[in-house]
Amino acid sequence: MGAVLVTGGAGYIGSHTCLALLQAGYEVVVVDNLSNAKRESLRRVEALAGRALAAFHVADIRDRNALGAVFGAHEVAAVVHFAGLKAVGESVQNPGLYYDNNVCGTVALLDVMEASGVRAIVFSSSATVYGDPARVPIGEEAPLAPTNPYGRTKQFIEAILADQAAADRRWRAVCLRYFNPVGAHESGRIGEDPAGVPNNLMPYVAQVAVGRLPELQVFGGDYPTPDGTGVRDYIHVMDLAEGHVRALERLDALPGLTTVNLGTGRGYSVLEMISAFERASGRPVPHRVVERRPGDVAACWADPQRAAELLGWRAERGLETMCEDAWRWQSANPAGYGEDEEG
Ligand code: NAD
Ligand code: WQD
């Protein structure tokens, strides 16, 4: 079998998935423009795997010439496509950037794949495509109603993949809708390293616990949930990584387009997450309830049944492991990966 090309492989979920792929014996080629990642993540992935990547190309997926050269240099069997921008607030401020990077980038990737005769892709979609769900747990057939440009880029890319798969039955595409990825590899050597102040709950909590930030703001204490704070389906990033390996293994048996939720099927509130993190870290997480964050939903968790049926995959790591692994990464790397010497 040829190599797996991983776009965005230096990023948070990509780096953990590269490790899982190397450990499963795949040849792995990475393309990343390093817009939101450091080279150091992949150095550590190789050290943990005890194996090298087949190649790492610093390139932008919108650059068809650069992508063409990558496909020309390797025999690629399938693509795992993580590359994209993901900050909801930034997408509201600068939608053109998001449509260009995420949607046009994917169109360029699909073009070059078709020209190279590579017609198998696993795509990083998001539970954000469901918007404010009418009911939980959320099944894959729930209506799509994203509430921001970032979420719409995911919805549009899914539609493009559906059209491509309908037009040419040689194409196989799996859209994985992730719920809330958290945690880190159990070694604590790789993890999430957000640039600037984190937007997401868990990296924020971790930075408060380590003393890098003074206090967490809990966005809303009056939601119709058991303790009034928002409820989400947090999923360990290594479970997510293994979900990609399963999707690749099953790709031959999944013609056309397949859409699958990757979540645990259970939700935790913000206050439950804080308590679990305090227990795992042995550190206090000072926090204060403030106004709701605009655009947030009360509760969101997955129906994970289809992933079990089609991929033979279930999340295995619980909340305690998520927090312990996140803390191991944060406490051993309080400044993340630091600065790459090459910039
Ligand atoms: P990340 O920012 O850590 O990883 C994305 C990677 O893509 C980065 O390494 C970045 O440098 C690279 N990249 C961005 N634009 C590129 C381009 N034009 N060309 C080449 N490389 C480019 O984010 P992540 O959390 O690892 O997310 C990976 C994917 O999963 C994204 O598509 C994201 O939208 C999706 N997703 C993430 C979450 C989450 O909460 N983390 C949830 C659902 C879906
Ligand atoms: C979780 C809970 C907040 C920060 C986002 C994107 C989504 C997906 C995953 C990519 C909510 C609360 C948060 C804080 C808080 N990404 N919170 N204080 O909003 O579920 O999803 O990331 O696809 O598209 O929207 O995740 O981690 O930001 O928030 O109280 O400082 O924590 O209100 O209830 P969210 P999150």
C-alpha cells in the first residue's frame, strides 16, 4: 500500500493522528504550512513512534503546484485532511480568509488528488455543523445549521465531497464530525499548543492550573442544564486519532460519502470539567461565572452508534484520563512547544 498524506499533520489533532498512523505501520507524508503549528510537534511524534515520517513538506494546500509536486514525489494511497483554520470568532471577523483557506484549499486539494488518481479522503468535519441541536444525543441525520462562517466552511466542504462522490463512484470520502477534542498523548510529549490566549475551555483551564492565566471565566450559569453551565461531549484526542486509523482501514468497504460522528455519547458541564481537572492536577482552578458567550449552545453530545457500526470504533478513554493527560502535557510544557529555531 502507498503512503497516507496528512494535511495539517503538524497541528493538534494531526500530530496525534500521525503518531497513531506511524504506530499502526503506515508510511506517513505530512503537508502543513505551519500557520498554526510548530515543527517540533512532528519531531516529537517521530521520537515517540521510533520511526520517521516518509516526508514533511512545508506547503499551503491552496498552492496547486506545491501540492502537485508532493503527489508526484510519493505514491499516495489516501489523504487525511486536517488542514484548516478553526477559530470561530476570527471566522466572524474575517470570513473571506476562512472560505479561502478552508473551502478553496479543499477544492485545490481535491483537484490535485483527482489529477494524481488518488480518490480516497478522510475529512475533519465538526459537530459545529449541527448548530443549536433540536435534541440530544445528536445523530448524523440531524439538520445542519451552523451559526458562524467557520461552521459553514465545514458544511460546504461536506457538500463538495458529497457531490464529488456522487459524480464519480471511484471516490471514497469519510467526513468525521468531531465533538470536543481534549487531552494529549499519555507521554505528555505532544499536546495542544494554542497561539495566544486559548479560545477553548480545556487549554484555558490547563493554563489557569499551571499559573499562566489568573482565572477562568465560566460563560453562563443559567443554561437549562443540571448545574446551569454548558454541557459538551469531550473526547480524548488519542481516541479521535484512532478513529482516523479505523476510518482508513474501513475505507475500501465504504464507497461514496460516509458521515460519522466521533464523540463519546456523554456530556459534561463546565463545572464538572473544572472539578475533574482540579482532581487530576492537584491544583485549584479559580473561576467566576460571567455572561453567556454569544453563539454558545446549552448542551451538545453525540450519538456514537454509527461510528461503532461502520468503523468498529468507540471512545475508550474517560474524563479522568483526558484531564490527567492534558495536565501531564501542560505541566511538562508550560510554554507549549516554544519557538522553533527556524521560526
Ligand atoms: P490545528 O490548528 O492545530 O491544526 C490545523 C493544521 O493545519 C495546523 O497545523 C495548520 O498549520 C495547518 N493549516 C491550516 N491551513 C493550512 C493550509 N492552507 N495549508 C496547509 N496547512 C494548513 O487544529 P486542530 O485542532 O488540530 O484541528 C484539525 C482539524 O480538525 C481542522 O480542520 C479543524 O477545523 C477540525 N476540528 C477541530 C476541532 C477542535 O476543537 N480542535 C473540532 C472539530 C473539528
Ligand atoms: C466548551 C464549553 C463554553 C471557554 C468549539 C467550536 C467548535 C469546535 C470545538 C471546531 C462551552 C465554556 C469555554 C471559557 C467557558 N471546534 N467555556 N469558558 O464552544 O463547544 O466548541 O470548539 O470545530 O466549532 O465552537 O468549545 O471549548 O470553546 O467551550 O465557560 O473560557 O466551555 O461556554 O460551554 P465549544 P469550547
